[in-house]
Amino acid sequence: MRHQYQDREGARSDDPAIRTAARGRGDSVIDRRTFVRAIGTGLAVTPFAVRAQQAATVRRIGVLSPFVPSNAARWHDAFRQGLRERGWIEGKNINIEYRYAESRMDRLPALAAELVRLKVDVIVTSVMDDTLPAKEATESIPIVMAAGTDPVLMGMVGSLARPGGNVTGLAGITPELAGKRLELLKEMVPNLSRAAVMWNPGSRGSTVNWQELQLPARSLGLELHSLEITNPSDLDRAFADASRARVGALAIMPDPLFAGNLRRIADLAIKSRLPAIFHLREFVDSGGLVAYGPDRNDLFRRAATYVDKILKGAKPADLPIERPTKFELVINLKTMKALGISIPQSVLLRADEVIQ
């Protein structure tokens, strides 16, 4: 195919006088070789310019997690799905930096600082244990909680409606839910008067939840027996203590330490013949009796909405912190039989899922 400039070149006269007359006095002259060189230079530069522009539009998201990767895999899948639904594709217009503490809370400050050094555009956290170190590491980078303890109770924000500062997201762990789990235990275990509560005094979120649990326990007529766990090596001792105390059931407070030891806790509860309740459905998948809490997949999908708004210019201070809207009650009938108990039909009928 011939280019237009080639047609004109072939049609022009060989007579210099005619060419001069055709140009006119003020016209500039560009010969064919100069024109070709200019076109070639433009073609060579354009791809680099386009690539540089594309690279400039890639945003960087930091994900800080206190969990082991296997615990958080489903939640982070849901988060990426939420991003894709809003046009953010990993490896295309976003890059995601993941940092996992693997249930070692002492690692979180360094991991948070690492994300800050990487100059990520936003940091996504899971619970209060990783939100606090992120907040301490930066006051400028936006932080989106996916399932934190109520930040008003933690003194992190003034109100849910107008959080101020650089933290927003979802408050998925609340004292009301902990009280609801106690209600379920009382409903499942006839004449329950004393229940053990497993919590981690080394965690600020777990400590707040333990303190806030006292009022609903009193209203239910339940005496609470404290099982303090700061290390997985404490678990055997704690269950032996629960047996000596003759408690009738066990409530496990939300904590990454416990989430990293779900199967062991479930096995020890069965061995101790203790009906136990946790907030993560993964506990039931690992052999635990019952779980009641927010749908974590839904929370992480919703966290993607916050990230989307922030990447488009919204300020976290102006984005209200939201509560969970989807909850799930999951029961393991195999564990029920192993414990030798019978769960009332009224509870079974309310279950979102029953594992046979």
C-alpha cells in the first residue's frame, strides 16, 4: 500500500522552477529523508511513552494480616473479587502487597512499617490487632478495616458516621455479637450456669471483647470462667483448667492466635466434652461444634468498595464505618454426636448451614 506522501512525491515536477512556484515564498521545506526520520523517531518513542503512562496508572494496595495465609485465603479471594467488580484487576491497574504475621502479633509493627516504606496507596487490615500497628505506622496513608473490633470502643475514632483521620472500613467484631454467642450456648446447653471464655490478654481487641462480655453474661445469669491464652502452648493447660472448674460450655473470643489453631482447639474441646462456639465458620469446618458471626467473605468484598472510593479520590475521614449486614450460623452435627449432646430443633432450624 502506498502512503499519501509517496503519491505526492511521485507526482511532483522535476523542474525546480515549477517546484519553487508551487511552494510560495513563505512555505517551509521538509525533504523526504527528514520526514521519514521524523516518523521513525515518533514510532520509536511512542511505545515507551505509552508504557510509562500505563505504569503511572498502576496503584499499589497493601494487605496486612495477622493470620496465616491459609486462614485468610478465602477472605482475600473475596476482596480481589470485589475489586474486579469495580474494575481493579491485579497485575493490570493494581498491584497488591501481602504481609502475613502468621499469628505472631509482635511481627505486625515491622510489617506495617514495611508497607509504609513501599508507599502503598491504601492499607487493608483484617481485625483490630493489625489495624492498630498500621495506624501507629502512618497517619497519612488511608487504612481500610475489613472486620475490626468496634473502633469507637477502641478509642480509634470519634464516631462511626464521621471517623476522621485515616481509618475507615467495617466494624465486624462487636460486643453484641459476643453476647449473642453466649445466648446460643445457653440455648444449646440446658441449665448452663457457668461457661469458660478463652481470650488473649495480649490483644487489645480481645481484651475489650472480654470486658464488654461481662454485662450480657450477667443478664443471662451466666458465671464466666476466664481462660487466658497468650501462646499456643497454653491451650492444654487451659482445657485442663476448664475441666477442673466444671464449666458447661466454652466461648472463644475472636483472636488471630485462636484462628491459627482452630483444629487443635476443636479437638481439645471434643476431648474435654465441652460444647464450644467461635465466630469463624472455619472453626466448624475444622471440627468445632458451632460458629456464629459475620460473613467474612461479604465483609472483605465490601472492603473493596472502600478501596475503590479511596483510589478515586475519597478521603477515609469522610467515609462512614459500617456494620456487618450478613451473618452465618453454622453447626457441625458430627461434633454434636461426638460430644453426646442434642442441639434443640429451634437452633438447628435457624442454621445457615449444617455439616453432617
